[in-house]
Amino acid sequence: MLRYCGKPPLPTTDNRRPATPGIPISILRQRCPRCRKGAIYRCSLFRGWLSMYERCPVCGLKFEREQGYFVGAMYISYALAIPPYLLLVTGFWRLAGWRYEWALLGAVAAYLPFVPMAMRISRVIWMYIDQAFDPER
């Protein structure tokens, strides 16, 4: 029986190189858009919510190509925030019977703890979109 120090190697498809995970899994695991193996963030969400590596530790891809690169991630973050916010407003307003103004404020307060997570995921999605349209080699 084989014993591994740390994580076991990735499963192989052709017995020569490890299989790379799919794009949705790589986005959720916050991995590099080029190699899908290197971590984008230095530490967990609770220790440093936007502490990113400058380059991928595996393939060397520069994550922030230029100043203002992540402005596009704001649009992704906005698109990710609207559906749960509307569900919260609807739930507070229709199901809980709150006044509409209070439902709006309650939804903001309920969604606020999820903003750092949405910001991290939106940056990763933005990098994947940018890499698909303009790959940096």
C-alpha cells in the first residue's frame, strides 16, 4: 500500500500527467485560470480576505495585469449580489410581513457578511473571463 506525505497526487487520465479539474471546480477552489493548480489567494477568507499572490506559484501567471484590472470584477460582484438580495427582500417583505423599507434594510444587513466572499469569487471569475478572451502566455 502506498503512503503519501500530505495530499495524494491527482488522478491521471493518460498515465503521464495529472488531470486538471474543470473550470467551475477551479473557480470555487480559487485556482489559477491558466494551470488550474496554483492558489490565487495567500490565505483563507477569514485571515486575509483579499491577500492575493502577485503571480501563480505553479505557472507564474501574473494575476493583476495592470492597475485597475479588477474594476471588471465589480460588475461580476454586482451580478452575484442581486439575486440573493432580491430573494431576501422578497422573503422579508412578503413572507415575514415587514414594511418594504425595513425589508430593504434587513436584506442589506443580512447580505453584508457575504460581501467579502462575493468579492473574492468575483475576482476569480473575472480572471477566468479575461484569460479566456485574452490569454497571457
